Amino acid sequence: MRNDFSNNFYEAVNAEWLRSTSIPSSQSRYGQFDILTINNFNRITNLITTLNDPILTPFYNTAMKQHLSTDNINTITKYIDTIKDNIISNTLADNMPSIFSIHVSADLSDNQFEMIYIDEPSLSLPNKHYYNNPKYSSFLNTYKQYVKDTIAKYNLNIPYDDVLKVETNIANLMMNKEDKRNIHTIYNKMSISNFISLAKNIDVENILQKFQQNFPSIKLPSDVIVTNTNLISKLHTIGTPLEISNFIKWSIYNSNLPYINQDTEEHYFQFYGKSLGGLKEMKTRDIRIISLMTNNLGDLLGYHYGKKYYTYAIFEKMQKMIDNIKEAMKNILLNLSWMSSSTKQKALEKLNSMKYKIGSPQKINDYSNLHLSGNLFNMLQQISKYNLQLEITKIGKPSDKDLWEIGAHEVNAYYSLVKNEIVFPAGILQPPFFDIDTFDEINYGAIGTIIGHEISHGFDDQGKKFNENGKLIDWWCQHDKDKYNKEADKMVKQFNNIHEEGHNINGKLTLGENLADLGGVQIALAALKKTKPNADLHAFFVSYATLWRQIIRKEEIVKRIKSDPHSLAKYRVNQILKNVLDFHTLYKIKPYHDMYLEKHHMVQLWRN
């Protein structure tokens, strides 16, 4: 494809970087998010070596010496021996792999209170398609060999056939990723007695007793929310009790191989890093450890990062930008001709009620009762169980509005459906995403589009189902829903027609993120034009395209197409900008240009 601005904007802007940049051998993809994440992790490594935190310090020191450990696979075997008699109950209560998972979150229909969610388990492969789609057969065959080799190498007393039988049966019962985006499909609230009836041959009462034993001060709820009723109702068909037990044992061994010694870690990497991910070598140990800490102690890690690197000057600049972009969204809503006055009023109420948080949280989880000891596997067990305890203690209580979903050091941002708030951690508030000293066009094209993206999530195909208080309530009149869905279908069709590595991009799976990408650009652009009437729009669009430049391995593309609700980076630029009229005008896009899209095919949700 030609790579001038009017034919391939992404490549025209990023041509020199794409030519001169090679993907590091330890990375599955490499772009602005990855580069800044690595820089942040290096910052944290330097920070941790000067800390004397009672949790982070011993964990980091133990993990950094893991490759010298004389522990072997018996470390895991000893644990399994203690829980094998009631393995489903014990693994769930220990927050270990099982045949379904449990987490606690706000009730979608009454977000004042926290509820238990019964959810799908994690699979050993990225998603269900790896088990039943012929396009993934090479990965499945490699995984089967990995299971055989692992069982033989470490002399595990687990029949290979049991593992593959149960895991494949579970995968076949799991929902497609795009179906899980339907809130009403995954929100199935029921009494404990009805859950017991649904979960045939699963001893739910024993599970409840185990939770009561592990967490004696907790009053278990009378209701639960089940995300996949079909899976739960058919768990009795996935295998015999012995086969299920063997599968769970395998899941515990496999998920913990990286945390025993250097040999088990390298064995795990040969499959998950090289065969499945296309990597040439592991990331450095310190980066792996910070990533592990982020997954398990992210808010505590972020707390220290925020204290060290977050400044009030950043807050002031971000606050002003968010206010400007919210005001731009308000004006867009006020001037929409397709939306009725009743729906418009509700949309404005939601926007006005939308809160924002910047930098670092005022409060994190209480870890004062977490005491770490033993080897890395032991510590991860202790943290996992403690994190479950933190969740379980919230059941039936009001949701804590001050806790964040990610650490302050993470290069990310998010919108919370149930809190109706947007959050921007300190980790992303630095160049190239945000720079206090740069031009407005650059900031609005980068962090501005991310701010707009998160605001748009409040009105995407999922967000529009929640009201200003974050409750699952339908506030749209039928005419407006029909109009919205008609525009959303345009986006689905656009992305369904994109092919990569022999796979179609899934327009339904990526719909919410694609709508948010488009909304982000349109709202940020409107805010820039309002605050700076003579703005250099070329600089804005270049900043946006630069933000998403990325090189990515084939294996990672294949994995993400079926798993990731975000589209591939180059389409987050080119396909999104095809829907922006200001882009067409600025670059004089004509029907013979590759960036051209007929106006009636453009998604026109946030413009008349």
C-alpha cells in the first residue's frame, strides 16, 4: 500500500521509526506503551532497591534470587498433597486454579454492594479457539507435546489424557469473547440454592464450608452472580472426579513452573515464550519480577511510584485538559440532531456525573496483615490467598469508591462502568503520552485522545447500558437505540473486512474499543479547536499516529485477533481516521485515495 498521508497515514507518519526499529528479542510487541512500561519498570527497580517495605522488599529479594534456588517440583507437590482430598473447594478457597473462578465486584444492578461472581477458569492456551479451531492446530499440537514433556520431565503423577480431555471440554463450554461483551448475557443473579441446583454434582456446600473455615469472620451472601450458566450447569460432563482432580493438579503445576527454579522457569518459557509467543529470550529478571509484582501487588507498588514520581503540576495540567474535553463532549451531545431530548438529558446527566482521578490513589488495600515467608512459590500463595481475603471481606458491603483497579505506575487508563469514572495513573502521564512543556496539539493528539477514549467508554455499546450512578439501567428511548445500533453496525462491518495473518478481525469483539477510539479522536479534536482556534491539526493527527506506532510478532497478532478487544495498532490509526471528516478535509482525501471512506459509511455517533 502507498504510504503518503492520503493513502496510509500510519505508515507515512511512522515510516522512519518502522524502518529503523527492531523488535527486542524478549518482546512480543514493541511500541510506545511497551517502551514506557519498560522505562517505568526500570524506575521501579531503582526505587525498590532503596525501599525498606515489609512486603515489597522481601518479595523482590527472594524473587531476584530464585534462579539460585535449590527447590524443585516437590515444592508444588507438597502443596497439592495438602489439598487433594477436596481439591475443588481447597483451590477455590486458596485462590488457585480450578474448574471455575470466584471474584468479588460491585453488583451491576445495585452497585452500592459487592457480590460474589462465579466466572470461567483460565485456560493454559490463550482462548477457546486454540482447542477447537483448525487454524490453531499447530499451537494445540505443540501444547500437547509440552504437556507430555512436562509430565515426563518432572515425573508428575498425572495422566496426560485426563489433562487434555478436561481442558478441551471446559474450553468448548466457554463463551466466545464477543458474547461476553453482552452484559445481560453474563449477568445471571441467583440464590445460593439455585446455584447449587445449577452446578450438578459439584459439592457447593463443601465449597461454602471451606470458605467459612478459611474466612470465619465473613458472612457469605444469599445470592451469587454467574457469568456462564451453561458452563456451570455442565461441569459434571467435563470428566470423572478423578480426571477433574488430575486436570486441576496439572493447572497448579503448570501455572507455577516459572516460580520454582531456573530449570522450571526456562522449561515454561520454551513453550509459552518461544513456541506460543515467538520470543527469542526472556526479559531480564528484574523486569520479570516487577511484572510479577504488578500482577500481585500492583496497588502497593503503584503507591510508592506515585509518591516518588507524581507531581501537582501534572495534576493541574491534566485536570484542565479533562475539563476541556468533557466540555467538548457536552457540546457534542447538546448539538446531536439524531438523539431525542429525553435520551440527551440522561446522557448529559451521566457526563456531568462522570468523575475523574489522576496520578495516584488516595487509598490502597490494607496489607498490614500480610506476612511473607518461605520461597517464591510460598510467597505467591500467601499473596494470592490474602488478595482473595481482601475481596471476600467486601461481600455485602458498600463498594469502596477510593480504590483503583490498576497500579499508579502502569501505562494505562480506564473507565469504570459501575463507578462512572475515568482514571489516569501517573505511569502514563509522561512523554510521549503527556508533556507539560509541549504544544497543545501534541498533548491533545496523545493523552487528549486517551481522555476522550475513556469518556467515550461511558457511551459505548456497554457503557450506554449504565446510568449516571453506574447502575445497569436502560435509559435510552427505542428510536435512539435503533439509531445508535445502526451506526455501531457500520463500525462492526468496517473491521470485519480487515484481515491479518489469515484471520479476520472480529468487529463485534473490538466494537467497544473501536467506538472509544473514534470518540476519543473526535472529542479531543473538538476540545483542541475550541481552546485553540488556530490549532495545527496536522500536528494533532501526527501525534495520534505516533502514539500507536508498533511492531508486533506474527504469533502475537494471531493471539490478539481472537482475544483482545482492542484492534491492532495500525488500524486504530488508519481505520479510525477514515471516519473523521476533519481528517478528510485537512488532507484533501479523494475517492481514489486509500484513506477515503464514503460519508454514508462513516460512523456518525458523535457528529450530526
